[in-house]
Amino acid sequence: MDIGYARVSTMKQDLDRQIGALRREGIEDRYIYIDKKSGSTTNRPGLKKALEQAREGDVIVV
């Protein structure tokens, strides 16, 4: 299964293009995880959920 992950650095930035690209790759919305966090932080709940969802053989598309 493919799992999507999108991130922007600030709340003012838009995730629409990234999410659109993940959808075009066939990734269902329920498997797209997002974060709006600075690159300087390691606290990324969306990435954590994506990694928890992933199983052997899955692909995380960024």
C-alpha cells in the first residue's frame, strides 16, 4: 500500500499542491498524513502516524 505524507513549514503555506499530487498517485485521503510544522522541530504527529500505519512492503510517498 502507498501512504502519503505532506508537510509545510508555516501555517500560511498551502498543502493543496502536495495533496493533489499524492491523490494523482492514487493515494486515498485516509492514507494521506500532513504536518504544518517548522523543519527545526522533530515533533511531527502526521509523520508519526504515517510511520505507524506503514507495514513491511508499504511505500511512503512524500
